[in-house]
Amino acid sequence: MDNTNNTKPGLQLGSVGLRYLKEGGIYAVLFILLAVIIIQEPSFLSLRNLSNILTQSSVRIIIALGVAGLIVTQGTDLSAGRQVGLAAVVSASLLQSVDNVNKVFPDLGELPIIGVIIIVCSIGAVIGLINGIIVAYLKVTPFIATLGTMIIVYGVNSLYFDSIGASPVAGFDPRFSEFAQGFLRFGTFRLSYLTFYAIGAIIFMWILWNKTVFGKNIFAIGGNPEAAKVSGVNVPVTLLKIYALSGVFYGFGGMLEAGRIGSATNNLGFMYELDAIAACVVGGVSFAGGVGSIAGVVTGVLIFTVINYGMTYIGVSPYWQYIIKGSIIIFAVALDSMKYADKK
């Protein structure tokens, strides 16, 4: 007697369940975590907390947008957090108030904010170019290349930090404080300037990814580098550009983070790269390359910020937060690997 028909519904049901797990499993886990937070503390759902979450997300979105393009090309950047820290210390030391008794450079007058933005973004672009050269021309895997530059950048930042006094750089020019901490009020709801900067970065990257030849080349390289090369894409130059652009985003993000916090040390930016990478993966940017969207990156950052902020809000130990975040990252990458295996 043929039992094939009896087993098919079960197999189909299992197949459907596995497909839904791969596509939406990570969101289900995060939704459960959010539900637990709200049940524990219903006051979490407030306009004030929404404002704080958007503010905290803004700089992380800018950093994640820089990392996302690299992941699309089957790369990554472990130096992102240290680049953020370097930009934070440099910008903080250049934008202190002229009447600050602890001013790092006493003879330095008021610098235009746009000038400092150009300086830190240029530093980030140079570091990004170095990463790009190592990856594109020396053929070092992105993980190892950026691991090396991560250590180097931290060393450079620490040397600079020690040379200017080895104490938190604070006491900023009021213009800089307003630039990074200012907000618009809509009734009882406050929307920070940082959110508008993040929106600008989102629009820029969406246009770059979806409306330019450069964006198409990024996805072509991520999908199949050899096929992209045969199609006429200059793979090394494209990689140089995307790594340099990522450095620009880290530089701007680091400057904003210093202004948001109100001070900077050489340890600022620690682990930021892992948060950015995790947010990208949760948002659907595949390590297999060639897959990702700006909306997904933003969603991933917002989800992680809500979870982080929510766990802190209900008093979860920071050590448990590390365990939970690490588990989420592993789960997200595992699901991504399963989806990639299916495509192969």
C-alpha cells in the first residue's frame, strides 16, 4: 500500500513552517522580547521614549548605512567603531568652547562646524581607502583587513588622546552642542536634529543604491564578483569607493556621537561595529552578498535600539543584554545562511 499521500501533508506543513522560520523567525523573536518589555513596564510606550529611541537610533543608522554597503559586496568592517571613536575625539578637540579653561588647543579660535565635518569625513575616507586597497588589491579578506585597521586606528586614536591630556574632551562650543543636541518640538513630542541628519543619510544612500550605476555595481559585485568583472564592472575601483564612502559615514557619525554625549574619549565607539553589522543582518542584508535594502537597514537599527533601550528601561543587567544580543546575532546569521543554502 502506498503511504506517499499520507506523508505529503506533513512534509508540506514542515516545509512551510521552515520557510516561515527562515523569513520571519528573527522578527518573531524580537517581537516576543518587545512584548515582554511592554508587559513588564507598560509606560515604555510613551512619546518621550519614542523620542529617545529615535535620537539614539539616528547615529547608529548613519554608521550602519556605511557598513551595509560593504556587507552587500560580501565584505564587512570591524574598524567601524574605532573610526567612530577617532572622529569623535578629533572633532571634540577642535570644537571646544573658546572660554573652556581645559581647552585642548588654547590658541585655536572658533572653527566652522562644516570645516570640522570635512576634516573628520576626510580622515574616515582615507582609512576607508586603506581598507579598500588592502581588500581589493592585496586580496586580504575583509574580516582580517579591517581587524588589522581596527587595532591600528585604536592605537592612533589612543596616542592622540594621550597627547592632548588623556582625559575626557568636553566643554563644547555652544554651536556644536546645538548642532548635535538641538531638537524641534511638536506639542509634547521632541524630534532631535540628529533624526533629520539620519533621514538625509537614508535618502542619499537610497538614491545611491537604487538610482545609480554605482549602486547597481555594488549589488553585481555582491552577487557574483567574477560575473560583474566580465560584465565590465571595475571591481577594485568600486570596492575602493564603497570603503571610502563607509569611512565618510563613520566620520560624520563619530562627530555627531561626541556632540550627542557631550564628551569623547578614545574608548568611544567600542563595539559599535558589531551593533551595526547585527542591525544590517537583522534587516535582511545578507552576508552571502548581493541582497539588502536601505529600509531593511533602518528597520534593523530601530529594532535593536528598541530592544536595547527597552531592556535597560526594565532594568535588565548589561551582562544579560550582551548574552541576548549575541544570541540574536547568531540566530540571524544562521537563518541567513539557511536561506543562502536554499538558493544554491
